[in-house]
Amino acid sequence: GRIVHANPYARTLLGPGVLGRGFAELAAPSEVERFTKALALARAGAWHAELEISRLDSTRLPVELSIAAGSGAGAPAVVLFRDLREQR
């Protein structure tokens, strides 16, 4: 799915070009498989974990990620990111 809305902090965190970007494109290269599985698992309920995402400038960010998604093709998902850089 594509990112259709991001709050102001998410746009600052992820970069101004985040809207319209594919959600899976946020996964750091080492996290792509885990990220894809998380999306599938979220369709059956919710998913929560820590992982790394990549900004448009390729900077990696450790985040706490929570995903809640509807079931079925095209169902929307709500994704919450929490920046973990200050905690590390």
C-alpha cells in the first residue's frame, strides 16, 4: 500500500517525500522480509515490534512500530512509529 496520510512529525521524521511512497519502501534493507511479514500479520489483528526504517536520504532510524490493518485486499492500515534514537 501507499502512504496517503502522515502527521507533521512523521513527515519530519521520514522526510517530506513520504506521501505517495510505498509503505514497504520504508523498511531498511536488512528488515525488508520482517517488514513484509509484519504487514501480513497485521491483517489478522495487530503487530508491534522494534525495527529499523529508512528515510528518503537513506538514514536508518530505530523505531517502535505498531500496525493495525483491516482484512481483505485494499483494506487500510494504521501505522504508528515511535522514534527510539533518544533512548539509545
